[in-house]
Amino acid sequence: MRFMHIRTRFAPSPTGFIHLGNLRSALYPWAFARHNKGDFILRIEDTDLERSSQEAVDVIIEGMAWLGLDLDEGPIYQMQRIDRYREVVKQMLDSGLAYPCYMSEEELNKLRDQQMANKEKPRYNGLWRPELGKTLPPVPEGVSPVIRFKNPIGGSVIWNDAVKGQIEISNDELDDLVIARPDGTPTYNFCVVVDDLDMNITHVIRGDDHVNNTPRQINIMKALGGVPPIYAHLPTVLNGAGEKMSKRNGAMSVRDYQKAGYLPEAILNYLARLGWSHGDAEVFTKEQFVDWFDLESLGRSPAQHNPEKLLWLNHQYIQNADSSALAAATKPFALEIGIDTESGPDFIQVVSLLKDRANTLIEIAEGAKLFYSPAPSLTLEQIKENIPEAVIPALKDLVEALELAESTKEAYAASFKQILSKHQIKMPALAMPVRYALFATTQTPAIDSVLVVLGKEAAIQRLSKVIH
């Protein structure tokens, strides 16, 4: 291992929306730090004052906490480090690593238009770059300059990307980057380098939309005497239409998934598989993921978002969840649709009964309505339509059998078996009318389990109303 102590970071811009693709860029550096007993840092890159908001920061922090991505340091806000950036800009000016440039926006645009017309790559031409023996233009009055970094001339920037392999970019492709605006505020690529240096970041694991920034950041870092971290650029996450995942393309935010009744464990498992794999493992715990994670297993191809796969995973986690914990997670959804979980059957029992069929917590809450709604007031017409006269004798015998039975699933199942045998009828012929008498619907979980949860007394009361 190149570095003794691993330090990674997640550095989002708080400009609104955080979707699953963004969170994957937090999950992998978190897992890498945890696997290597290192540190994971949250850095909020909020220098874009017009678009940044505290609400967006809150969503990022809430989303990470919901997934259990704990921090060792942070959140650290770039805007609180402005003095540090200005100090480094001054050092770079003093040591000749940077210089003031007085080219106006209009001049720059005109230069770029001319270059494009000549089929050249649009780039700053180094007009104000000081060189030995070069005479600079006279400084215009009343103009505040930008500060540009003196990018090396000639040679290449080469790095071995942990995902993409060796990447080489010619320095001739890079112009002199603006590191500070006319009002003195630092620019993104410059702040990132100062932060990574000051925070001793050893590994930068981020989306491959940052690949073009990397050679600039490496050059600035080396100029400042730093050792570039190891970079791992993750392939894009695409939606079903093959477009980059974004709000515009219909991506859901983290809060949307919470509101839709997804479990954080399922989301984390799903995100882990969007660009990483461990053999054929599909369902695994957070602890297993951390234990297995390494950069060598990251995929090179774009990952495809698959909502059906995510829903399937959520079902797996719901099905295998501890019923008590699942009930606690479901309770807010139940309260939202008017269920008083304190008045009626034991909510943990209800959740335990429903979880095998449910894909989301909302589905469990919806299913729980049956057990917390008043006994149905069935009309004679409804009874006639749904409870055949021929089955009434069997229902009467069932009520008697239930009264004598123990309040267990096995005892209720035995009661049904006894009545089916006595009346020579099939289970659906008895179970469907029982379901309708209990809930005014024929769609319920297994009837013996339903009786346990509803309770013998309530069940007998409801059945008695349709047999007299």
C-alpha cells in the first residue's frame, strides 16, 4: 500500500438534488476507508454561491446518515476556508507559480471565436503570462485581474487510474487555468487541490465526469509540492434510456426513496452493485460489503439503473428483516394513512404476517389497514353475493370449532381441516367466505395466520354476523 493511513472524501456541491448516482460517489470512498481502517471526510464544495443552499446540504447529510455512511471528519465547508485559499494564491503569485491576467471576458470570447473559426481548440493564449525576455502589455486602468496558474509547457500529465488504467494528457492541451476570479474568490479546481493537500487525501474516488479536471489538479498539486492522490474515476450511472442519471432524466432523490418505503440497507446493497461486484453475490450486508470492497473490483463500464432490481432487493430485505425493527420502520407510514397502531392487534404481529408479500414499507402499511379498520357492515345483498347459502352450515361449525381451539396458527389450521372433512368441501370454498365475512375482501394472507393476528374473539364476532 502506497500510503500508511488511507484518507478518502466525498465532496458534493450543494446545488439541490442528490440522486443514487451521487450517493454511489459517497459509498465507495466510505467503504474503501472503512475496509482499510482509514478516515472518511465529507467536504461541502459550496463556492458556487448562487446555486448552493443549506437545504441541499441538509439533504446530503440526511441521505448519508440514512444509509449509515458515518463520517470521521466534516462536514467541512469550502466557504469557511476562503482565507486559506487566498493565502495559497498569494504564495503562488509570490513564487511565480501564478500571475495576474487582465484579458477581459469580451477579449477572451473574441479569441475563442477566432480559434474555432480556424478549427483550433479554444484556449487562453498566454498573453499575460510572464516569460523571460517577454514584454507584457500595459496594465489597463480600473480592471481587476483574474489569477492564472502557470501550467507547465511541454511534456504530459500521466496517472495510473485505479479504474481506467493509465491516462496521459499532453500539457499542450491545457491552458493556464484561472484559480481566482476578479473579486478574489477561488475557483473549483484550485480549491479542490488545496483541500486535498491540507486534508492529506490519499485516494480520490469520484465520477468520471471529473477526468478532465484531473490533469489540471495534478499539475497544481505538484507545483505546490504535494504528492497527487491515487485517482479512481467511476463510470457514469445511466437510466433506462441510456442517458446519464439526473433529475432532468427522471432520477429520484434520496428523500423520494425514503418516502416510497425503501429500506436503507436495500439501497446501500443496490448502490454497491452499481459498478462493483464480488463474485455472484447479489444480497449482502453492509459489513460484508466493507470486508469485500477493493478498488480492483470496480467495473469499467457504465452502470445501468434498474428500478425493478432495486424493488426486488427491497423485497428481499423486508422479507428477511427482524419484525420488530420492521414494525418500527413501518409505523410512520401507517400513521400517515390513518392507522392507530396502538388500537387493535399487535402491530409487530401484523407486520410479520404481511412482510413476505410486500415490496415496500408503504405496501405493508396499506396491508395493515385490514386489521385496524372497523368490522365491515355487510348488507344482505353483499352476504348473498359473496357467502353462498350452502356454506353457512360449515361456517357455523367453524365458529364452534374456533371457540374450542387454542389461539395458535396450528390449532386454527386443524379446525379448518376438520370442517373441510366434515362437509366434504375444498379450502377455497370455506376460506373465501371467511375472508369476506372478516374484512369484506377475499384478498388476505393465509387465513390461519390472519385469525391469529386479528384475534379469536374479533374473528368469531365478525363470522357470527353472517351466519345468523
